Amino acid sequence: MSVKMKLKFMSDPAHGWLSVSRKDLKTFGIEDQISESSYQKGNRVYLEEDCDAGIFLNAAKENGFEIIIDESFTNKKHWIRYQERYRKE
């Protein structure tokens, strides 16, 4: 039986990001695989949709999680774009 994990996917007209906790990146052992194309703020990491989000989703699935995604969209440039680029702590 899988454990459900609810995540937010946020996008603007040009790109999208999956919001995950830094703790989950560490738990899945993938913090070294995330690129600087993703962003961070506090304990949240916003994984870019083209590569980094897929790395996370695959790791979650391999660890027995069922992902439920809540999507939101804005017509303006998303606030995520103004955050610090991801770097491993």
C-alpha cells in the first residue's frame, strides 16, 4: 500500500515548478541531483518541471509514495522566478 503525498505544481505562461520540502529531497537522497534551474525559499524547493520535478517524482514512487498534485496557474511572471536558485545545504 502506498503513502499519499500531496504537492503543489505552480506555473506561469512560460514554465512550471513542483513545490517540495528540502527534507524530502534529503530523505530520498536526491539533493545532489537537483539543478540550479530550480529555486528555493526557506524549507521549500521549487523544482523546475523539465527535469528536476521528474527526478523527485521518480524517487517518491520508488519509495512507495503516491503523488497527488494540486495545480495553480498565473498569467503573470510567477513569484518563484524571483527566489534564490537552488543549492544543496
